Amino acid sequence: MKYFYPVNIILDDTNAKQWLYPFTATRHAADIRIGILTTREKWAYLPGFHIYTDSNTFFTENPGIENGLPVRMEANIIPTKEWLDELLSNTGKQDFSEIQLIDSDRIKKLNYPWQIFQYNDWALRKDFEMITSGRVSQPLSSTNKIVCGDNIFLEAGAVVEHSILNASAGPVYIGKNAQVMEGCMIRGAFALCEGAVLKMGTKVFGATTIGPYCTVAGEIKNSVIFGYSNKAHDGYLGDSVIGEWCNLGAGTTNSNVKNTAGEVKVWSNAARDFLNAGLKCGLLMGDYSRCAINSSFNTGTVIGVCCNIFGQNFPPKFVGDFTWGKERYTIDKALQHIGNWQRLKGKITTEQEIEILKHLYTQS
């Protein structure tokens, strides 16, 4: 079936919701951050689309479409301008009949949560090209050491001093009002989103995304941190995905490769089993979860939503939602602690967040 402009797109995460746990337990699949932008934000950059969301639990927007047939799309499909341009040049129209089967350099589909970091290099390059096209970067301070400066872009208000930025292996994007403190070493592909901070001496290997208003330090490689989370001290984070409002205690480190160099098995809520995730997978941590200082995570560990991880031993490879050490988090205490952390960044818990968390608590 073919469609003409404008197109009303409904992003439906009914099928993706279980498969992308823990990150879809508290958000629509279209709000997963990969590259620089969320999937919803990527669609907004493409001309001629009116975007709505639909889900089997939350985040449903009533399209209220009076003119034109809405096109239902799986929300875990990651679009690109390159894909749209090629589609239009070949047909003069939009043909959505087969794109859900495509996994190429032009468009991808997130089937499993570990693909967020596996596809992040691809997504960073696509987003960087789309966001910076026709624009001029803010100037970089002369105090920095720069490699491939044409592949580096600073938004307004970004501050970068006395650091090394090497964009020879991939682009480097520094968002609005973000800060790179002295002595940081950055190797692209890399994105530091709006208001985020790299503390002094941070070492970053691509492909890494630090979401809005995060504070990070230590060593980070091929990882995605969604937003408002902290890894503010030394320790290693590699081949990992960290949700929003998380806090990794000082010295926290994860393994990303098995000592046997074999396949890493990762818990899947949808399959109710451990699935092969490839040769590298670190930590997958859901929103509002935290861990104590010097925490160590085994290869391919999944931490659910709103967990407090502490204790002398390695946590299990899968920790379910609302876990406090070895006990059950009470919902009242969980909401109180979330509010405490949010106030540290000048935010308050919204009614929608409370509703979602209470619903998840009754289901877990």
C-alpha cells in the first residue's frame, strides 16, 4: 500500500514492549535513546510526518485523525533521512509495506535491548549528519587538542577546555550547555547531550552516548546512558545501557566479556529465558535503579526498574523490579527515594511517573 504526504504515523510498541525490557517498562519504545536522539525525536526530523504513539499500557496519544488513513508502524524501527530520501526518489511516494523487515545501513529495528549499544555507532553517525547538516559549530577553545575538527560539533553554551577530542574514528557531538571538564579524553563516535557533564579526566571510547543532564566520570566504552543518571566517579562501564535516574556508586565496574571469550547470555523477559547477545554485553539497568560503591556486575547482567543493589557478592545475572538488596522495595519508600534523587537535579516526580511506577509495582 502506498501513501502520499502528509502521513499520519502511529508508533505502536505493543510487540516491542516485552522484548525491550527493562527500558520499555517505564517508557514507550519510541522514547528509547540511541545515537543522539530518541526514536520519536528522529521521526520529528523527517519532513511530512505527523507522529503519534500507541501502546498496550501507557503513553497512548489519541491521534484524532480526521483526514487521511493513519499508518501503524512498529515503534522499535529506527528511521533515517537517508532511507526516506531513497524511498521517495525511487517511487515518488512512501511505501511502508516491507520496511519492518529491513535491517540495513539505512534503517534498523531494535529487537533486543542489547542492540541499543550494538547499533549506537550507526545511530550516532546518522543523527550527527542529520542534526548538523547546514549548520556551523560553535568554536572550540584553543586549550584543547583536536583531531579531525571538521567532525566535531558544539551546540550553543557548550564548554570544553583542556581536553583531547579525537573524531578520526567517528563524530563528536557536544550538546547545548554541556560541559567537558579539564583532562578528558574523548574518542568518537560520541554524543554528550544537553546539560550533561564529563568530569575531570574522564576517558571515553566510542560509540558512547551520554544523555541529557547526566554526570559521568571514569572509563566508558560503547555505552548509552539515557538521561539524568550519574556515573560520577572512577570505574568501568562498557557495552552497557543505563536508564534514566540511575546512580552508579564510586568504583562500580562491569564485565563485558566472559573469561572464556564465549557467547554472552542475557535474560529476556519476553522469552523467559537467557538468550545469546553476542560476544560482548555488559550491564543493562532499568530506570530509577542504583548501586553501592565498588559494585561489580558480571557479564550480561540485567537490573530491573527501581532497584537498590548492595552487598558483598556479585548481584545475580537478573534482578527483578523493586529489589532492595535481597528484599522487596516498598512502593512508598521507592517513590520517596526517587523524589530525593530528582530534587538533586531540580526536578520533581510527575503524576505520570507515579502512575506508571505504581502500575509496574502491582505487576512485578
